[in-house]
Amino acid sequence: MRILGINALFHDPAAALVIDGRTVAAAEEERFSRRKHGKRPVPFSAWELPGAAAAWCLKRAGLRPQDLDAVAYSFDPGLARPAEQMGLDDPWDHLRLTYAREAPGFLRAALPGLDPEIVRFVPHHMAHAASGAFAAEGADTSSVLVLDGRGERASHLAARRVHDRLEALCAQELPHSLGLVYEELTDHLGFLRSSDEFKVMALASHGRPRMLPELRRYVYPTGDGGFHATGVPWAELCPRRRPEEAWTQDHADIAASAQAVLEETLLDLVRWLHGQTHDRLLTLAGGVALNCVANARIAAEGPFDRVWVQPAAGDAGTALGGALLLAAGGGDDPTPMPGADLGRDWSDAELGAWLKTAAVPFDRPADIAETVAQALADNAIVAWFQGRSEYGPRALGHRSLLAHPGHAGNLERLNDVKGREQFRPVAPMVLEDRAAEIFDGVIPSPYMLFVHDVAPEWRERIPAVVHVDGTARIQTVDRRTEPLVARMLTEFERRTGLPVVVNTSLNTAGRPMVDDPRDALECFGSSPVDLLAIGPYAVRRGDFFRSDDTDDASR
């Protein structure tokens, strides 16, 4: 079966294509539109579809809309209730339901030739669950936990995959929502809700959970697989922070307290689920699963032998999950994700043509990995643009900014380049077979979705990637699946003795991750990056801004 998955209703609109159970392509609309998260999650934007992402997925496979067997839309309006009946204060929420009901017609307009009769509504949390259960590697029987802000009428799902079936076990109905509670705090702390929750997680490391007893009055597990999470009086606990104001210790402490109560509740949910299934593998999805600190605690203290997190755990991942769920239901055997690199790429010739059209000076070194390793050893900042772009919010060695981890000042330097708050950490990438020497935690960790304790003897050697609490959110690199990145890391270690390189996303604050060559050139030209490694080509900042425009730009 040829199935197109669509996520559109709330935020992070995305498309994914599954053919005969195999994931062929997946991309978020923000990478095409250059609007962060694709759109704001308000009812008035619910009609907006990931048209460009969907068209690209079809083009990648050489398909037309009329060639599809089904389209999975990851929200079922037939399951939803009016917002006021769910205890939600949103007088315009009915617009979402109207737009969702009309989605087949909107999709036909966006993809001419599509038969609206093949559109299938997939329950939102079942799509999340399938994105973990059917994409994870290693078991066709597993437990699944989904947590986010909201779906049709719930904010959580505990489920189990057994072969090609996905069975729902428990769901927590709204208004109780761990995701919405975390969103409320994000807004209270002066950040953008449904966007900047990761900033709260980073700020939490600077605080003490002294408000945890008070928060436990409003957020707690109920012992039956569900939880209470609503009504937190944030203003009584901590002064509201305006976006332009500096954060205070009170702000860090409330973030630490909220992080702690989230982790406690998740551990209870995980233990309850394991008591129902006794499975060895737990898969996580939903926006809350992007909380890598909580994930690490689940892996360390929970009862499951292994924890796997969908790299596109937010709503973007429901595009893939919906397609995989329909594939399994249609008799196809879903195969695990081949990796997160499911987006666009360009041939060497195409990249060379882009550079010539842009009239920028560039060269083609004998080995771009070795060139980058030397630049990093010389303490350059490198923009790394290689292969297919990543699906999900993490840069995983395809659209990355790289730096030397041995210089503590590179954290501030990178945050300045990106225009980010200085309390936010950057991450290390490390060869998988070297990771255990330096980091204690889940290994392998190819999707940067767990935090790890950094061995004390290494903290002074790689200070740029060590967070204030002595941890790091690592990405392990498999030599077999990422040979170019592995070679760069090997060459860097040969020059410096350090098997670690700083890796953060190739973008600036408020902008989506770089996706195509134009984005890469614009980012390189507007920020103090020393070298752009784009495919096999090198563009150097000194050459890029030289005054002599008469030189050959394609030497």
C-alpha cells in the first residue's frame, strides 16, 4: 500500500510517505515555509496543511496524488467533544473540529488529483503511539506511552503493540494534561508556549525543586494509569517573567520543581504500564517525550529493559504514525525507521550548481571530513550540511553547527551565533564505540533524546558540552550508518585527542533548521560561522567576504 500521512490540526504540520510498510520520506512543513513550527497552534490556523511537504514526499517516490491508496489524517473529529465540556477555555476550538471534518476537501485542493474518499481519520494519540510502536527497532511486542498537550479528548495514552495490532489500555481525559501544565509554565516564564518548553527544561538545571511539595497538590498520579494535572496557580508560586526580563532564581526553582513533578508522574505511569504488560521494550512518543531529562530517568529507574523514543516525538511524528497504523491495518508489515534522515537531499552536482549560481568562492577538498576536522581543531565554527535532512527537532549530523568541545567559551560563542539564551546547553556527538568511556546513560543514543552523566575526568576536557548539572545530551554515531560523520570525528580525535565534537542545530533563534542549500548559504552569510561544509565542498568565511569579486567563484 502507498499511504501518505498528514499532521495538520495543531502545530508542526508534516507529511510522511509509507510504501508497503517502509518509511520512504518524512518532512515538516516549516523546512519549506521557513516558519518555525509551520504555524502557531491556534484554531484559526487549523486549516493550514503541509502542502509543500506532502508534494515533496510524493515527488521523492515518483508518485502522483491519484496513485495513493490511502491518506492518514492524524485527528479524528468524530471522537472530539466541545472544549467547554472538556474543561478547556477556548471559545474558538469549534473551528478546529470544523476544519478537521473538512480535511478531505482541503487535501484535494492542496494535492490536485487526490480522491478525498481515501482520506482516513486516525485518532491523534493512536497515531503518536504507532509512530513509536511500529518505528522502533528490536521487538514486535512492546509497551507504548504517549503524552502531549491534547488530542481529541485526552492528553495521554498507554497502549501495547502485539505484532500488527495496537491495543489501547488507558487514556487520561482532559482537562488533565502534563503537556498543557508544562506549556502554561513556559508561558509564565516568558517563553513561547508550544515552542519553547525545552528552555524550561534547560532552566530547571539551574534551580532547586523547593516548590515541589506545593506542585504535588495539583500534579500527581492517580494510581490507575492516569493522573491529575490542572489548576496550578503559577502566579502564587513565582512572579511572572516578562520576555525581555532576566530570569531569577525563583524562575529557575519553579522550573526545577515542575520538572521534578513531571518526572515523578511519568515514572508512576511507566510502572503501571509495565505491570499490565511485563514487556521488555517501552516506546515513547508525544511532545512530552522530547523531555530528554525525564526520558533518562525513565530509562534509569523504570522497570523496562530498553526505552526507545521517536525522534519526531512531537505532533510532526503523527504523520508517520498515522501512515504506519494504516499500513499495519491493511496487511503490510511495518519496518523500523531507517533513521531520522528522511528529508531532502541534493547530489554533488546539484550542490555545486547552487554554489555557482550564488557566485560564492568554494573549493572541493580531497576529503571534506578531514578538512572539517582540521578547522574544528583550529577552533573554527563549522556549518555542516550533508545528506538528507532530519525529521524531528534534533540536528543529528546532517544540518548541524559544529565546534571544538575543549574550549569552555565555545558554549557562549555558539549561543551568540544562534542568538540563544546563555543558560541553554549544546550537545556532544561521539562515536558509539567510544561513548561509554565518557558518558553514563543510555547507549546507543543516536537521536539525542536522553541526558547522560559526564565522567568526572572528562568534564574539564570537554567543558563546552557539559551542562551546569554535569550532564550532556549526547548523540552517538554509528560508523556503519554515518560513515562521513564518523570519519570527521576520527580525524578530529587524531588531531586533538578528543573523540567528541559539539553539535547543535544549523539555524538561528526563531528560525527553522536549515534544510536546502539556499537556507545554508543565508545562515552562513548572516552569522559568524567560519566554514560551510556543504556536500563535498568547502566555503570559507574569509573567501566569502573578500573584496576581490573578480576571482573565479568555482575554482
